[in-house]
Amino acid sequence: MIQLILYRSGGDFLDLGDLCVELVHEFEARDLERLRFKIAVDDPATQLDYLKVGNEVRLTRNESTVFEGVIYERRISQREKVEVDVTAYTHLIKYERHVVYRSYPTGTKAGEIIRDLASLEEGVDTSNVDDGDELLAPWEIENQTALKIMRSVARGVNYWLRMKPNKILYFKPKEAGSPAATIEESKCLSARYSEDRWELKNRVIYVGANGEVLADVSEGDGDLPVIVHDPFLTSKDEAERRADIRLALNREYGRELEILMHLEDFESLGVDLGDVVSVNLPKIGVEDDLAVLGVEYMFGVKPRVRLHIGGRHQLFEEFLVESIGNDVAARFGKTISSAEETSTLVRSLNAAVKIQADAKTVRLVNRPPLLLENPENVMLDGDGYASLTSGSTSGSFEFSCLPSELFTRWLRIHYDYEVGGGEVRVDLMRVDDSAIAQDIPKDYEFEYLPRQAGWWTEGNASEWGISGGSLADSGNAVVSYWSIEAIRADSVMRIYYPKSRDAGWDLSRFKYLVLYLCSQDDDPDLLIRLVCDEENYFEAAINHLGGAWRKYEILISSMGEVGSPTLSQVNSLELETDLPKLLIDSDHVFIPATREQLKLKFTLTRPSPDSGSPRIKLAKFVWREGG
């Protein structure tokens, strides 16, 4: 018996299982659990309120809860009936809304990182989080979602990362163990096995320093090898550990088994998503222990289930891209030699960027007794805090900061105060008194667009548009793992983001536009535009030099105006060129400030001289240097 229980904000719930016409419980790209279902609504006024994005959902089977999570997306259509297609993820998806800055030293265990990030959400049980291997080198994390980091860690040590019902977080090795059940031909209505032999690697060879073969592990015939060359690797134990992880990951690549069976036969197996089953289907040549990666329920007179078992094809690019370095197995492990540690650290950075200094987070802290710049009616009290002078009802002072030449970008502002009987206002300003942000909170993060570095060019060419050419994702990048490749098919090509041209950005709070471009040829008049519409846009012409990646930092206020554009309503970013091919990479495209002197202006007020004065206790600038 299937129950599909939906909760709304008030806490009440509704079982819509009887209205469910499609239901799929599966792993997306193998490591993020989701539930997809379609509801044929018969009372839209009431039922749609339970199907809102953000509402919680629970799936139970035979009174056992198999899925708990939140609605991530819904699509409503109307034919004869109103139908709602819903996608929900486990509570793990909530970590996508946490953007983190972290620094983990060498030796930090994978499980420690998972537990640290898991604490960002309340009520999560981490008692089933194993420690796993250790970091081989320091790991600096900036402006990344907690979910992305957690998934990267899980892939790096080949662990399952799952949020089971009751917010129980599981971080366990992907070990086959004993199969939970056996699937034989007698239980199958039909079966389909597909295989991409090129991706199905069954042997991993590690070649280390001086061309020495340090590890050679295989299974089966071992006739489909992958060879990893690492000139800095000298430890045979470490090479074998990495090879084992790669072999386990490759085991999942390139094959997929679909089995159709009656619902009652499936329920008799007693298996859940992620369980290992022994498959015995000799007629199609499959006799192996494989994991259940998807369960699709088909309702009707004779309810059926379609199981997705084994690996996936290369359609799941996200999992096949080794996003935590050139060697997916190299971030975690045991202590290794300094040469190998250097190799691992260099791999985790982008080799195309020159490293001028060790990357580090720098803080300039104004502690008691505070330094007061340009004070007006403000003095230091007995504790060294800034407060209003006797008889004053308002006053102000400033605190400024100019980073060193190793500066890379601003991170955040922090200050602390006691309100007393008055109020405090803090404005973040440039040295020319232009405002970056006004009345900022005590913990202020600098705003960037996109918020996550590289978001616009990281494997998403489909979100860009072009006229006079074609687009593709390219592995030739300088600050990310991917770039956008534009190939001209006409005399001129225009590349724009987003494809829909309806971004609606408010760029008035940003000062610079930053892009990385690469081509073989020069374009002395490459045009970059901020487009409101076809007749109104900002435009800058740059002298682009080919032959290497170039960084362009354009002062937005220096761009020319065509028509009557406004920075508060920019709908697309556009590039125009006659180059045969252009590569585009990015981190943060729009930034509020570069290496320049910034200041905090503190304004203190109170209703009367007899009221207690607000007191400023501390102020801090935080930025990144090097790397």
C-alpha cells in the first residue's frame, strides 16, 4: 500500500496517494535522492495548496516511510483534469541554500567535513556519518554551496551520502556487502540491459614517478583499462588506494539494467533505493551484484514497478566530471610525501592561473581602543568603545581599509555594538563617498553576480544564446573547469546570456564587469554590451589579444550609452565579434569593488542627550589574498 502524504505550512497534511498517476523514486546522477510524481487533482482549490514548492512530502510503503523531503519544483497543466508534476528531494537539498566559506587543514577527515556542514541545518542526526579518509592538503572553500561540497566529499572517498527519513544523515562506504535480495527471471516481466563498453572500465593502472607502475587493479577480464599518469606519486599503497576508488566508480559507469515486475513481487523482495541485489538473468548475460538506483511505480489494474539497476550512461555528465580535481580519488587519503602533497594541491587549483602567493583569508580588525577616522561628536569611552560625546544626539566616524597588492576579492564585513538608548546605522562606502551598501547588518556579505563563482559558464552552454554561430561547453578554461565555446558561422556572431534575454538584473550596485576571453586571433574591436532591449544598451569596445586567456575588467560607469538604458533593468550580457572562435570563462561577472580603499561610516543617534549612547565595540573587513 502506497501513501503519498503532503504537508502545508500550517502543519496539517493530506494523503494524495489515491490521486497519484505516476511515481518515481530514484537517484539523480546517482547521488541525490529524489521523488517525482504526478497528481490528477480533483479539488484544485484545496489540493494545490499542499503541492507548493517548499512544502514537505512523505512516501510510505506498507506503513514504512521510504522518503521524506521537500517539494523542489512543480508544473501545473490542464487538459481534461488539472495535473501537477512534482519533483521533491530529500532534506539534503536544503544545504543548497547555504553558501559557505571554509578552511579545512591537512588531516581533516571526510566525515568531519560532512558533520561540520550538516550542522547548518537543525535537527539532523549525524550518528551514521563515518570518518573516512583524511585530506591530503589544505582545502580552501569560498562561495560554494554546502550541498556541492558535501557531494564532492562523498565522491572523493566513494561514499553514499543520503538523508533518510527523520533527518538521519548517512555517510557510509559504497561497499557491496551481502545482497538484500535476489532477482531471477521468474520475477521479471521484462528486462533490458544496455552497455557502453567504452565507459565500462574494469582495470585501473597508476603510473608514478619515473614511469614506474605503482598499482594495477582489475576485476573480470580486465580488458578495458584506464591509465592514470602522476609523475609526483611514489607511494604504492596510496596508488593502490586511489586505483581501488577509481575502479569502484568505473564499475558504475556505462551500463544500465531495467527490470519490469509486478508490484507484489517487488514488495516481496523487501529492498529499498540504494540496496544491493543479486541479479541472475543469464539469458541477457547479467549475473552480478548491483545497486538499485531507481524505482518507478506504474499504477493501474495490475500495478507494476520498473527498477533501474546498476550504473548509468554518460548522460549524467555531472557525475562523470571529476569536479574536485583532475583525479577524483586524490583529495582524500593517508599522509603522503611532500612532493605528492604538492602535486595534489596543484591539481586542486587551476593550472592555468599563476599562483602569486599562498591563498589566505585576511582580516583587518578595529578592536578597543577603537581607531576613529573623521570623528564628529564621537569619542572613546572608558572601555575604548566609540560613543556620542556628552550633550550630542548624533555623531559619526569612519573606519577604512586598503588591502595589499595580493588582494583577490572582498568577502564580508562584521561589526558589533550596544544599542543603548539610541540607534546605529552603518554604510559601506568607497573613498569618494559613493555607497556600495547602506544600513548594512552586523554580518554583511559582499554581493556578487552570479552569487556562486563560475555559475554562468560552468557546463551550461544551453543557457546561452547566439546568433551567427553555435555554442558548446569546452574543457579549455582558466578559472573554472568549463568555459563557453562560440564558433562563428556568419560574418559576425553575437553571444548573449541568458538565452531568454529577460534577466531583469539590477546592476546599479556593481562597479565592474569581469570576463575571461581566449581565442587564437586578435579582435581590436570586440564589443561587450549590457542590454536593456534592442534599442537601449551600454557598450564597451575592447582590444582583445589572442593566443592566451585574457582577463578584462571593465568599469561599468565608463561604458557608452546607446538609447536610454538603465542599470536597474539590464536583461542580458552580450558579446559581438568576428573571431572564428571565442572561449568565455568567468568567476563573478559583476563585482562591487576591486582592490581599492573602502570605508565603513558609523552613524550614532539617540533621541535626547539624557538617553544612553549607542556604543561601537568592534569593526572588521575580511578579504582574500593570493591564489
